[in-house]
Amino acid sequence: MSTTHTIGLVGARGYTGAELVRLIEAHPRFELAYVCSRELDGRDVASTIEGYAGGLRYSNPKPAEAAALKADAVVLALPNGKATDYVAAFDAAGGDTVLVDLSADYRFDPFWYYGLPELTRESYAGQHRISNPGCYATAMQLALAPLCDALDGPVQCFGVSGYSGAGTSPSDRNDPEKLRDNLMPYSLVGHLHEREVSRQLGHTVQFLPHVAPHFRGLTITANVPLSRACGPDEIVGRYREHYAGERLVRVLDDAPWVSRIAGRHHVEIGGFTLGDDGRRLVVVATLDNLLKGAATQALQNLNLAFGLDELAGIPVDGTETAA
């Protein structure tokens, strides 16, 4: 008989929380234990999340109370800076609960597994503390990883995201009226994802983020200086070899369109264009910031933690993989 693992979700009001509820609810081996939201406390989860048919209600436990609730794993889908109190409570309670943090609070902590499976799964050794990468950081790392040994000088990444990436708390960056017919730049120096990617790849990456009027999906265009002249066949060959067998990474000939990635669980990388001297490459990557940039990747990490097929419960090519 297959074991069912129970999953708690803290911080379910946001867009990513809703995606996680749907994914966990449909997973063949996972079951939602509880769903927490301060703003929605007491309401039926089904009343706010389309596609959820279970009977859970939102609750609002304090960190120590959440740590006392029974769950095999807990996903913290909280804003940056809000996860630490919960982590401290789970640490104090002892036990072996798996924590997956979607914020940036532990992405720079060497004691946490940095969970970008396509690049880091070989370093997973049963850690019960997993830090989910940022959405832009995922796209940039996957776009650059096959070339890490051939980079020469800082890489510049121009990024554009739908406004769901700014969360649900009102701001200029998620106000559809202010974004109408607009492209809004922000945090143009020292963005968190810039530091995250530079640390993980061991190479300086400069990131220029923008918000656009569409709701979901992001694109990055990377300007990549190379240490030697390369031909197009070598470049594309590197990417196809690096991601051979990775069902959530697709290498294309043409540049991917962000409009085609919304609601999909994979990353698309393509548009490989070399300068005349073969030492400058431009490459484009797209992903859904709420899925592979957050919820889908969290599910990959949960599957990894429980020894399941990494893609269990994740629809690939229109089908859902089995456990």
C-alpha cells in the first residue's frame, strides 16, 4: 500500500498558495493537512480557490501552534522576512517535519538545500530544510548553466514579468491601471535575484527587472560574453546535452514567447544568437512565475524529499505523471 504524506501550507492567500493547493490536492501521494491564512481565517478553502473540492477551512495559527500541528511537510509561502519565526518554532519543536520555504529568507543559508532540482538534485542528501529558488533566479540559472565554464565578464539579464510576481499586497507593480500600456522598471541595481544567481553560479550576473501589464509568466533575455569564439552548433549542442532527459526544460531553436508559457510547468530556452565574432551570445528563457518559478518547483522538492518520482503530480505535456 502506498504511503500518503500530509502537507501543511502556511501563507495561502497569495497566487502561489492557490497554485500549491491545487497541485497538492491533485497529487497521488500527498494530502493537505491544513491551509493557513491570516486574512482568510475561518473561510472554506473551496470558496476562494477554483478547482479545490476538499473540506478544509483556512486557519491562522501562531508559529508555535503551526509547529504543533500534524504534517509530514510544511510549505511556507510567506513574504520575505516572515518565514524565520515559523522556522524557529519548528526547530524548537524538534521532530522531522520537512520545511520548504518559498521566500528568500534561507536561499543564502548553507545549511539549507537550495532546491533547483535540474541543477542541484545531486547535492540533495535528505535535508529537511529546503529553500525554493526565486522565479527570475530559476530562469536565469537555467539559461546560463550550460555555459558556466565559458563565461567572460558580467552577464546582463533583462527581465520582464507579469504583475502576479509582485504578489497580492497593493503596490504600483501590481496595479493594472498603472501598468496599462506600460513597462515598469524597478530595483535596477542589487536586486535579490541578482545576488542569488551570482552566488549560485559563481559568476557575476547583472539583472534589470521590469513589470508588464500581463498577469503571469516571465521572460529574461541574457547578453552573455564568452571567453572564446563559439559556433551556433556548439552552443545549441551544449544546451541540448545539458538538459537531455529534463522534462521540465525545453530547448528551442526560436526565442520563446512569454504568452505561450502561462499555465505551463516547464521552462523554455531558445533564440540562441551569436555576434559576428562568436564571443557574444544572446539567449532567451521563459517560465510561468507561479508554477516552475514557485509552486511546481516546490512540488518537485517535496517529491524529492519523500523519495517519489520528482515529477509526481506535475502535468507534463498535458498529462499528470504518477507517483
